[in-house]
Amino acid sequence: VCLLHIAYGASSYAVTTNLYLFGGGKKPVSALQDFLIASSQGSNQVLFIAWATAYPNDSCDAFKKDSSRFSHIQIECLSREDTLRNLKFAEKIIRESSGIFFSGGDQSKIMSLLD
């Protein structure tokens, strides 16, 4: 498992942006906790993007279970099929979310959807 956390805020007027990268295997509880705390600083809405996984519903349910300690955070799920069916909704929810988490799986599917 690899975790990288980058916090960026160029000036006192800038919005702090956090990037958490989890790679392979189980997510460390403390790292997921840090991600969810940082994500709760905005809209309290975390978007779980399940574009890469073959099992979007199962993956989303597992993420919700792992995040259940943070009941004040609303977790929305967006599958590849949902995105293709309603692109305007997908764009809206991506803009409104204060945290975005991409599922595991075939990551090339993410880029093919963005093309």
C-alpha cells in the first residue's frame, strides 16, 4: 500500500487543496480518516467514482462501510454507466463534492471515459 498526501495553499487567500493517493491493497484506516476529515471541510459530500471497477455497487458499498464512522459525510457513488447515461449530472456532482475517491480496478477505464 502506498499513500501520498499533498496539501497546497499558495497564499492566505488560496483554498487549501489536498490530494491523497492510495495505491493497491487495503486502505490504511488512518489515511482514510485523514482523507474524510479533509473532505468534510467543504460540502461534506464525498464522491466515490467507480469507473475502473467491474463491481461498482459492491465497491461503493464497501467504501461506505469503511467510512461509516463519519456519519456526517454524505457519500455519493458514480458508476461508469451512470456517468454515460447522465453526463450533466456527473459534471454537477463532481463540481459540488468536497472530496473525490476513485475506486480500484482497471485505471485505464478512467482515462477512456474522460477522452
